Amino acid sequence: MAVATTNTAAGNTRRVFTIEAGTPSVMFVDAPSKIAMTADCEQRNRAAFFSLKSTRLGVACLMCYSMTAMALMRTNLAVALVCMVNSSVLLEQNSQLFPQESLNNSLDRSQDNFVSRGRERTCQLAPEVQSEYNGELNWTSTQISLIFSAIFWGGLVTGVFSGWLADRYGPKNILLAACVIHVIGSFLTPTIAVRVGFYGMIGIRFIMGLGQGVTIPCMGALIARWFPSAERSTAIAIYTTGNQLGTMIANPVGALLCGTESFFGGWPAIFYVFGTIGVVWCVCWSWTVSNSPENNRLISNNELMYLQQELKSQSLQNRKVATQHVPWAKMFRSGPILAQMTMNAAAACFMSVYQSYLPIYFMQVLALNLKQNGLLSALPFFVQMVVKMFVSRLSDRFQRRDNQPKSTTLCKVFNSIGAFGSALCLVAISFLDCRQVSMAVFLTCASFAAFANFAPGFLTSQISIAPVYSGIVSSFSRVCAQVGQIAAPSIVGYFVVEGTRREWQYVQLILAAFMTAGGIVFFIFGSAEIQPWAMTPNETQVALAEDESDGDIDDSVIGDDPEKY
């Protein structure tokens, strides 16, 4: 084995290991032997993922921190709104804007509906609880929905091309710029909300969305560059856990800060504290993370050699050449890409509703006070985080077994649990109100537990079907996710006028329908195998060799034009 050290154009040191033919580390490709297998196992042990010396574990944790910081700065408005906006004025304005036009008024013509309305009146907030939600801003539910959707419109703009940029120029600095935008927006939000008002909030949330749109494509590019296929479900589970950590921190801490007016005036402190967390991440990220293992100054020689062997077909050279010749037409005609786009839109719509509106739903339908709201609205995200780590590790264990099931089969099984399980819970929740608080919270947690199965489901598929185009595929998926996120506030704003159980029931049933449709499409068209149009020359040769050994050669596996790579 020879080690070569070169300098990149950016001035970073790059170590490249060249493995000579005949050494034990490559014998397992053509003729496995006991010695080769022993050497390979020893190398894997020295480069174990869950180790204090593992650089890629540190990268995964910083990716998780990134998602946590951005989730805090994205959802801080959802937490603060219950303290910012005067709930009494909100209901009065809604009744003036929609006299006799709400769904409940239009349906209140039968005895059954009269009984239902009587039940909803028993779930009104008590006067002492009502006082906890009396803020200084007088925004209508329509204005609130537009403010929520502004950040997703911004993400739709940058999501279109961010994946290509991440694959072409590297995701590290793009993700850093995205977080800086979030930090600035978070610090400016309290001033803009009070002094500029509704239109100023639309503008600042749109700008923050420009940063949000690049986040997932950059994460997908980093996962494909840093983690072998047998570790990707776990890596995805680690970094996406940041979403749950962000909400778990935001809800109880936000409720505490809302009630502490002596600290930066109460609700404005939410934006300042969460923005500071983003500043700390920016410093850590810029000093420790690189676009690839070869350019990282902290990685050990053993870990670098292991990753270069596992990811040899996904080197930077392959990526840069591949992104110069992107098979756009084949991508858009691909069934797995269609499955990704559909599932991303459905899942994003579900999560957007719950991340943005869960505290409001708990206030309006379950009539919880501020402290209960902060604690219980964080519980589903904690459940999702724990279940996600478990099922992702389970999926990776299946991948390492000698008689492992196909990757596509695993993805479809886990994804079906996520889609159909969440849908069933949503249908059940829609019939509950403040008289069944425990059951409503339990089913909400169950829906999030089912949702956790998407990590080894379509999210793993997303970075497996085209590793060299992982950023572009993630970008496609992110655009569809942004559409789902834009639709979420619009759906809530249209149906939820007075905040009754019946109005929220329409929202939950629509979400259940979306999840069911997405699950069906992914079950039919989804895949976790590298697609023929995304194969590099090495992967093409391996596929051809496998076909030859089976006596069946499929010319389509060669792809568009191997020489262009």
C-alpha cells in the first residue's frame, strides 16, 4: 500500500491511498480468503463508526447540531406565536372576517352537528389559562398562515439548484452560509415583528427560507461523500434527529421564556437565545468539517483508507465529471425519482403542520395551559428521535447479514410502516378533543413513532439510488418537500377558522390521505439500488460481471455513455 500526499486547489492537504494488486485488502473482490477477510475485519474495527476516534461520527454529530440549530430558528416562531398574538383578538377578527362562513357554521344544521358544537364548547380555555396567551400582536389566522408559508417559498427558490451546487462545489460552505442567514433572521425577527409588522415578517421569513432550501441537498451530498452504504441509515438517523431535538428544546424552553418577561421581554428572548445557538454551530462547523474525507485534517489514516475503499466509486473526481454530464431526461423518467418526489411532499406536509401548529392545536382543541403545552408538544418529537435511532440501527444490521434482504425490500417495508401507520393514527386523532387528552397525546406520539421509519425508508433510498448525483436527487426531493410545506399552512389557514375539533379534523384527514398516497407510490416505484443512469465505470463493470456470472447480460446497465465519465 502506498500513501501519496498532494495539495488541493484550496490549499488543503489531501492524502490518497493506493492499494497494490495482490494485497490482502483487495483479494476479497475476486477470490476471498481467510487472510483477506481477517485483514478487512481488522481494518473495519480500527475505523469503527461508533468510536471516539471516528471523524465521520463527529461529522454526523455536527450535521445533527446543524439540523437542531436550524430547526430552533425555523420553529421559534411557532413556539413564540402563542405568546406574541392575542388569542382573544384573533378569534374576534376571524369571526368578523368569516361571518356565517366557517365550516362549522355551514354544517351546524343538524342535530348531530348541534351536539358536536356543544361538545366543542366544553373545550374552551379557562380564564386563567386564556390570560397566558394574550400577546401584543393582533394578527389573523390568514396572516399567520402566510407568515408560516413565507419561509417555504424562499426554500422553493434555492431548492431548485442547490443540489447541483453541492455536488459541483462542495456542500460545506453552502450549508454554512445557510445557517448564517438563519442566525441573522432570528436576531432581527422581534424588532421586525413589532416595528414593521406583518409585511416585514413575510420578508424576513422568505429570506430565511433561502437558507433552508439548501440544507437537505447539502446533507445528502455529505452523507454520500462520508458514509458507506451500510452506515447511511444510521447516519441519516443521527443528523435528522436534529429536527426532533430542535423541537424538543424549542417547545419547553420557549414556554419558559414566554413566561419570563424580565429576560429580554419574554417572547423576544426565544429568537435571541436560539440565534446564539446557531452562532456556536457556525464556528464549530467552519473549523472541523470538510467536503470529503480526503480533505479533512482530523481524520486518521486507518479511517481514511477504509472510506476510500468503501467509497472508491464516489470519489471527488467521479463526482465532478459526473455533474458535467447529468442525465436529466433519464432522471425525470425514473420511477424511483417519482417515488422520492411524492413521498417527500407528503412527509413534509405532515411534519410542517405539526412543527408549526402543534402548540396551537394543543391550545385550541385540547385546551392545555402554557406549561402543559410546552412539555407535551415536545413529547412526540422525543418519541420519534428514539424510535428513529432504533429502526435505523436495525436496518443497518440487516444490511450486514450474510443472508440480508434486498436494500429495496428493507426500504419499502420501513417506509410502509411510516406512511400507513401515521395515516391510521391521524384518522384516530381527528375524533378526539379535550376530554381525551391522554389518548390524543398518545396517538400523536404513535404517529411520530411511525414517521420515524422514514429514516431507513425513503430517506435512505434518496441517497442510495444515485450516489454521484446525491445532491441533485436531494434537490429534486427538496423542491417537492417545499411544495408540501407550502401547502401545509394553506390547508390549516383554509379549514381552521375558529380552532374547533371539527375544523382540525379536516386537516388531519387530508394529511392521512397524503401519507397513504405517498406510501402507495413508493411501494410500487421505490428503490434503494443504484440506477443504471447513475452508475460510474467501476459500478458498471461490477454490474456486468454479476450479470455474466448469472449468464444474463443486460446492455441497459452500461448507461448513457461510459466514456463521458
